[in-house]
Amino acid sequence: MGKGCMTATKYFLFLLNLIFFLFGAVIMGFGLWLLLDNQSFIVVLNNSTPVKVACYILIGVGAFSMLMGFLGCLGAIYEIRCLLGLYFTCLLLILIAQIAAGALIYFQKDVLNDEMSKIVTKVLHNYPGNNSTTEQAWDFIQRNMECCGWSGRMDWSGNMVIVNSSQLLFPCSCQNISLATGNFSDSGFCEAQTPDWPVYDVGCAASVESWLLTNIGMVLGISLGVALIKLLGMILSICLCRNIHTEDYTKVPKY
């Protein structure tokens, strides 16, 4: 490989790793958003251990990708063979793990859907109207998506507060504004005048699934972009590593 080609490869690998570093930051930020956001459906799912594990995995993968991007930049710009070799090995392992994780999610999607349905049903049955973080998230979903329950309004029929009350109670966040009379609350339970609740008839499953598919599409798009960058980075790093015959460690800044 000529000197000009080596220089071009070195700086292109540096640029590639800078992009890789930024992609890692995006993945870690997405994992943190899923874990900390209290205004979306993910709060309802946070009681599920698999969801929390997935969030921590995203954060870990993002942080590790940022570290690999930094090592790749350092190895490329200062032509350090051991760093380039370590970088190649780590990229290969991450790529294999990413493909395995994607395949697992794809083939287990029905199990994930069932798990999600069970979690939401449990939330609705145990909803006490105390305005907790999980309740606020579900109220936010029903109010803004104009829906009631997961499959429909009858999902609330198993709620212990509604079942044990002598009054005709219904979830206030389900209330159909067009049918509302007088003042009404955004959370907790409201009292109905008749057994026919003035609520939305449609369930939230379709809207929530659409929201999840939109965000999953974004995650898959980012993951595909990162995978392509990894593959190109592996090719460039091994080419650069093979063409570095001597290493000058005096180029590396000392702190």
C-alpha cells in the first residue's frame, strides 16, 4: 500500500470512528431515555425485568461503542498496531452479538407482545388512583391517544377499586370529552351517572403498538447504520494494521 493510500486510509478510519463514537452516544442516549422517561408508554413496561435489562444493554452497548470509537481514532491517527488489532477484535465481537440480539428479538416478538399485554393488564387491575409515576404514564396515554384500556374499556372491569366500590366509578383519563358534562379530572377515578361509562370505546393497543413500531424502526435503523460502519471499520483497521511495519510511540501524546 502506497504512502498516499495509507494516509487516506488512516484519516478515513479516523472519520469513521468519529461517526461510530457519535452513533454510540445516540444508542446510549436512547437507552437512558427509555429508562428515565416518565411521559411515555415505556414507564408502564418498566415493571418488567426484561425491559429494564434491555435498557441497560442499550446503555452498555452505547458506552462500549463510544470507547471503541475512541480507541479506533487513537489507533488510526497514531498508527498503533496493538490498538488497531484490539479495535478489530472488539468490533467483530460486537457485530456478532448485535446480529444474535436482532435475531432473538425477531423470533421472540410474539412472546414480547404477550408479555406486554400481561404487564398492561396487571397495571389496569392494580390501578389504585394514587397518581404514581406508572399511573400518570397510563393516564397520559389514554388521555392523549383518546383510548381506554388495552383492548377496550372492558379491560378496566377487573380493577379492584371499581369492583369493590358501591359507586359507578370509571377511570377519568378514559373520559370522552365530547360526552363529558361539567368538570372532570385527568387522573384517578370519576363517578358515572349511569352504568354506561362516558369513555372512549377503542383500546390503546393499536396506538401503542404503532408508537413502539415507530421507535423500534428508529432503533433498527441506527443499529443497521452502526453495523455497516463497524464492518467498514474492521476492513480499514485490518488493512492499516497489516501495512504498519514499525510503530513510533513518540507520536503518542504523554499526559
